[in-house]
Amino acid sequence: MLDVIVNGESRILAGSVTVKELIQDMDLQGKRIAIEINGEIVPASQHSRVQISDGDHIEIVGAIGGG
């Protein structure tokens, strides 16, 4: 079990989880989002490789279009 902070709220994750798996778990796949872990941006090309660790602080920001 991993205890992480996602957008300021505590969240428990089961076992080893990648950024991609977290995005899927939160039903955010296919959306225009940016992920930051402990102050570092995680490029979309790395989402399937980057493992989330216990205690990580994760920020997920969605792009909003307008005009």
C-alpha cells in the first residue's frame, strides 16, 4: 500500500503503481493533463515508466480551452 497526496488530498494506492495506472484509475486517460511529482513534471512519454512511491506529492492539472 502506498500513501500519497494527490492534488492536496491523501490517497491510498494498492501496491506498485505507475503514473499511467494512476491516470487510468482516476478516469483521466485521453484528457489533456499535466502531471507533477514532488515538484518535477513527468512528460507524457514517461507515464508508463515512472513509478509512484510512498509519500509522493502528485499534482494533476487539466488544460482548459477557451477563446
